[in-house]
Amino acid sequence: MLENLFELSSKSKDIAILIDPDKVTNTGLESLIKGINSANVKFIFVGGSLVHGAEVDEIIKIIKKHTDTPVILFPGSGLQVSAKADAILFLSLLSGRNPEFLIGHQVMSAPYIKKQGLESIATGYILVDSGKETTASYISNTKPVPADKPQIGAATALAGEMLGFKLIYLDAGSGATRPISSEFITAVRKEIELPMIVGGGIRTKQNIESAFAAGANLVVIGTAIEDDPEFLNTIKHINN
């Protein structure tokens, strides 16, 4: 079971690279995967807010041709499901009040996920304000948790744990102007025992190390690699 790789003791400190099919070409993807293979990366996440299943299928097919790193779907909607992936983060947007992203898309995609035998990992997804409206908040038509209200984030994550989710994902969103603060991450970590994923706005070695120190178990990097693939060389030297 892939979820076991997240070490449910909440002691793991791993890195995942997020690949958005809307932002890569086939040629660029092959080069990116070579860099990922030489870096200290545990997982490859695939997903975005606008892509569809056919695009995701093709991207995963190329990725798997060039790496053995587990590929996990990070879907922006119920349309982004591919049987070619190793697993799917079965997300429920706990920070919003839009029923479509809380349960609607999940109802639509659940039968297909089961039919394909795709491992699903129940994930409580929490958007955190990053200083500007992100694609995720716009598409989901929801407000993120205010960055200066860590107690709201902590209570939301705790509710997710009590509801039976296996992971909590704190996300500032793609293209975030700033990462989630250490204070926010620490507040959530103090309330929950679940493994915690943190992403959005992470662009430096210090950002990664700060997230780990605050309690993140998996740090997700996307835009930083899109802007500068050489950042993978930095990841190699992070002691996690």
C-alpha cells in the first residue's frame, strides 16, 4: 500500500515534485524526469486545475517510461483520474464550503477509481491564503484559510483527522507569492497526528527546511521547478 510509504508515525520528511500537464511539453518532461531521478525525490504528483483525463494519461505514460518513482494523482477535479497512476490523493476541500469540491467530484469519480483498482488515499485538503487569488481558489470558488489565522487551519485539520482522513494537505496554491508560514504549520502539527503534506510557494532550500522543521512530512515543489529546473540540484543536498 502506497499510503504506508508516508509513514503514519508522522516522522517522515520527504519531497514530492508536482507536474502540471498544462505547463510541460513532452520534450521538456523527459528532461525534467532525468533531473528528478538524480534528486532526492520520493514521489511525483501529477495534476492541475484545468487539465483533463486524456492529458493526464499521456503525461503519466511518459513519466513511467523514464522513472520508477511512484506517480500519484493530485486531481483538480473528478475528470483527472487515470488508471496509469500508482495511487490518487482522494481530496476533499475541507477549507471551502463548496459542496462540489467537498463531496460532489468524489461521488462522480469513486466508481471509476474502484473499477480501475486505483489505490485511493483519503486526504483532507486545506487551502491557505498566499497573498493573491490562486487557480485552486478561483476554480473551486472558495476562500482559503487566512494566513494569520493558524488556529482555524489547526481546527480544520483536526476535524479532518476526526472524520477519518489519512493525510492532511496544506496548500498555498500554484504560483503562490509566499509559502505557508512555519507558525501555521506548527499550529496544525500540534493538533493532529496524521502525516502532513505542505505545498505552494516553496522556492528555496530554506523554505523546504523550515517546513520540515515546523512539522511537514512531505513538501511539494512545483512552480520552482517549472521556473528553474536546476533547483532539483538544490534538492539533492537537503538533509531530510
